[in-house]
Amino acid sequence: MKKQLVRQWFKELEKAWSSKNISEIKDILSSKFIYYEHPFEKPFTTWSQVEKAWQEIKNQKIIKLSINPLIYKNLNGSASYHLKYKDNSGNLHESLGAYYVKLNRDGRAKEFRQWWVSK
């Protein structure tokens, strides 16, 4: 059951991103959370901070987006992701990265971390 919650969380994250429905991100976050957009910066702790960071997806013409869960333990999990998109100027961007999430018992993230490299 716990493994399924983690898999479902990553599936919902991918769905929100690919549909560019930022409000769906709020639905998978706990009411109290820490969200690391960048590993060396202070984490976000409010929905408005997360929502502002996610605005960039509105201009992504997504070519490929895949989030693949890798490890599950209790209500914690990690996933790899691969993204290719074009921006409004037609420039191609590509990123590979990893996610780590800790869920509450309702399957909502109370901690989220990400790391990536881009070319």
C-alpha cells in the first residue's frame, strides 16, 4: 500500500506538469511541507512560493517528460526524471534529474527535494 502511494504521487506530479495544471501540485502537497527547488537554497514552505517556481512550465513546449519511480521505503521514495522541451524562442532544453519525497499517511508530500543537470 505504501509503495503504491509513492508511485501514485510521482504519477500525479508528472500529470500536473505535462498538463501544465499548476494547481494540481497543491493537491499533492501536505498543508505543512518543505520543498527544495534547489539543494543549496532555503526550502519553500508556502504554496505561493511553490506556485511561483512552477510558472516556468507554462512556456515549455514539452517534447518528452518521464518520471520513473526507483526506490520506495515506507512513505519515502525517489524517482529519476527526463525532460526535453522547447521554449518560446524555439530553443531546445534537456534535463535529467532525481526527486526524493516523504509522504504523510494521506499520500501528500511533507518533504520534496530535487537535483538536476541540464544541457
